[in-house]
Amino acid sequence: MLTLLGVAVMVAGFLIRVNPLIAIAAAALVSGLAAGLHPDAILATFGKAFRDSRYVTLVFLVLPVIGILERYGLQERSRQLIAGFRTATPGRLLLAYLVIRQAFAAIGLTAVGGHAQMVRPLVAPMAESALGEDAGKASRARIRAFAASADNVGAFFGEDIFVAVGSILLIKAFLEQSGVIVQPFELSLWAIPTAVLALVIHGTRLLLLDRRTATSDKGK
Amino acid sequence: MLTLEHAYVFAGLVFAAYAVLGLRDRRYANALFWALVAAMFLAGSHVSETTNGAIALALLLLGGSGLLSRGHRETTDRATRMASAMRRGNALFVPALIIPATAVAGTLVAKQMSFAGHPAIDPKQVTVISLAIGVALAWLAATIWLRPPVLAPLEEGRRLMDTVSWAAILPQMLAALGAVFALAGVGRAVGTLATNTIPLTEPLAAVAVYCVGMALFTIVMGNAFAAFPVMTAAIGLPLIVHTFGGNPAIMGAIGMLSGFCGTLVTPMAANFNIVPAALLDLDRNAVIRAQIPTALVLLPANTFLMYFLVFRFGTH
């Protein structure tokens, strides 16, 4: 029961807003010691899992390419492109991106999208440009935040429809360890209702964004 | 065969370059931080688990110390960029799209590609390896076409990396914390606590505690993958499936997605919530604020969805 102190450390760190890295170091130590582990064993366990999950950090390899293209005007080009479409609004544009992102994720192509590759250089500048020239700073920031949210919601609630994605395999593997056999196909099938709900809820909010932006800027 | 190890060497060299450039720029803390990340990529597979742990600990303390500096000046001004964008037009999108295109192509065709009887790309990690290949191709294409100064991609990469800062290694650290928690038996303890304190005699109560618990545990751990084994062993399997006869596939699928509602609102899920806020020049919690209402509607909707489906299509 004492090992739960590790979870308590994480919650406390969260509440008093210490740097999450410090909270993680403290939580690992507290939880391990409370379970009677030797500090060396805690360090080795932490180190092994840290090493084995290095692939997560590989995504930052895209930054030099995105950076060099931005130096030659990638973001500006994204804005110019959207400025040519008179009917584009931020809400409609982000809804289109949400649908595309979710559809691609549902067929296993989560690589199409991402904050560094797509949102920063392409989607966010396009959505901001659709706001028009005279939009306020707060409206622009809100649109950029929603551009990131469209990427997240699309990816999270699309990927589980694909049978071979990590979370589906994790569910299957864990249930199997516990003696319950399920087929990946069933799991992806039952991910569909939530996927539809997520699309409807977040999609509606994106469209409402246009109305909210229009009224808030009128007052300025 | 191209393996993850090749991608790690590539990443290690890039981070080593950030360290050297940071040193030249007198950002010593940043230089040390990226040097440690480079060591993790280059040496991680060849040194002991304890040494990896020591590298991780150094990153935790340095990253948490507040010594890392952010903020670089733009390398070219807005007028230059506008002019370049006008002149080069939509061709600028091509190198950017090489990366996802290669990742997709790799994912789709890697199984068929082989070299002297061995697969050309390690089939288990095909998406991340293809991503690294895509980066190499796009880097080459941009260099040949735009002819920037040789160090420019690395300088630009370092500029963006310093913006992301310590949040870059948070997901890896949370995975490592999950391993320590597993060894320490945190999952079992949560299960005991939940079943002893909340009376779960009604199917709806069990479903609600399971779904909300998935979200809450994900908020703390930053990752639904860490929450799933804990909550499913504690409540999902013993109560929803075994006691009330629910369908395990429906429980698993909707349970995991309830966890994702937690991912939408936690700063611990740094790569989804904090990294984009940094990349988009936003307040740290701006992306989370945009996602909270969606999560607050979706989580109860999911709970009722599970309640109505899981017993209707039950297996017993």
C-alpha cells in the first residue's frame, strides 16, 4: 500500500506545479523505496525502460528540415495559399484537418500529421490566415491552440480503429495474460462509436469557433 | 537491414551537433542537456542499465533545474521570408511532405522489400525507421534545392529544439517511471484501494469508476498505456467482465479511449500538449484549455456508451 506514495508525489507535484521532471525523479525514488527496492535496482529499472523507449524521442529529427524550410518561407507560403480562398474560415479549415487526420489515423497512417511536421508549419498558419488581417492577438493564439487540438483529437480517436496500432495490441496482450482472448478486429470495431462521438463533439466546437471569433473581434 | 539502431545513431549525431553549437553560443546548460541526449542515443545500447539510469537522472535534474534557456532570434526577417515564399511558391511544401510520404510508403511496402533474404527495414519498428529515412531524404532535397549554408539546418533545428526544451524527454521519463511503478506493485495497490473504498455492487457504478479511473490515472501518468493494466486488473476484468458478464472487447476498446480523454487535459502528456504550445508560441496550458470541454463531454458520453454496449453484447 505504501507504494501509492509514488502516485501521491506525482499528484502533489502536479498541484504545486514543480517541474514534472523533478516530480518524476521523486516519485520513482519514493515508490521504489516504499516497495523495499534497493536504490541501485530503482536506477537500473528506470534506466532500462528509459533506454527501451528512446524511439519516442526520434520524432524531433524532423525539426532541422522544418526549420530550414521555415527559413525559406514555408509558414508564409501556407498563409498566402489560404488567403487565396475567400470562403475559408478557421473553423471549417480546422474541421477539414480533423477529418483528414482522423481518417488517415484510422487506416494506420498516423505519420500523416503531427505538431512539428504539420501543425506548426502548415495548419496553424493557414488557420490564422483564414482569420483575416485585422484579427486580434488573442483570437490568433486561440486559433493556433485549436489547430493543435484538432491534431490531437483526430489522432487519438482515429488510431484505435486500425487493428495493428500500439494501443490495440496492448489491450489484446494484457487481456490475454489474464486469460481473456479478444480479436484485434473486435477491439477496432468497438472503437468506432467513440471515434464518431469525438468527431461530432470536437468538430462542432471547431465550427462554433468561427462565430465566437467573429463576435469577440467586433467589440475591439 | 535498417534497424532502430541506425535511426538512433542519426539522432545521436544531430543532438551532438546541437550540443557543439550550444557551446559555441555559450548556452552551457543547453549544450550539456543535448550532449546527454546524444549520449543516450549513441551509447544507450552499449552501456549498462545503471549507466542509462545515471544519464536519465542527470537529464531529470538538469531539465528540472530551470537552467535551460529558451528563445532565439529568428534567422531571417519576415520580408525575406515573404519574398522567398512568393518566389518559390507551393514547391516549398514538397520537402515537408516527403517526410510523411516516406513514413507512409515505408509502412505500406516494407513487408515486401527484402535484401539478400533479409527484410530491408526491421518490420517491428517500421514507422519510426521510415520517419528517420524520410527526414534524411527531405534534408537532402532541401539542401540541393535551396543551397542553404551547410550548418543552417542544424542551427534551425537547435533553435526549435531549444524552444521545446526539457519537455522533449518527458514522455520517455514517464515510460521509465511506469516501469518502476510496475515493479513496485503500484497497480495492485490501486486496485485494492479502489475495490475496498467504493461500493461497486451496481454495473453502472463499476463502469463509471473504470472509465473515470482510466482518465484520472492517465492524467497523473501522462499516458493511457500506463493506466490500462492498472484499472483493468483492478476493476475492468474482475467486476465488469467476470461479475457482471460484460464483453471484454468492448470494455477494453472504450476503456482505453476513456484514458485518451485524460490525455487531452494533462500537462504530463507533454508531446501532445506542452510541446505544441511551445512550438506555436502559446501559453503553456493553451492547448489543454482548448481541449478541456471536448474531454468533459466525451468522457461521460463514453461511460454511458460502455454501459449500454458492454452488457448488451456480453459473452455470457
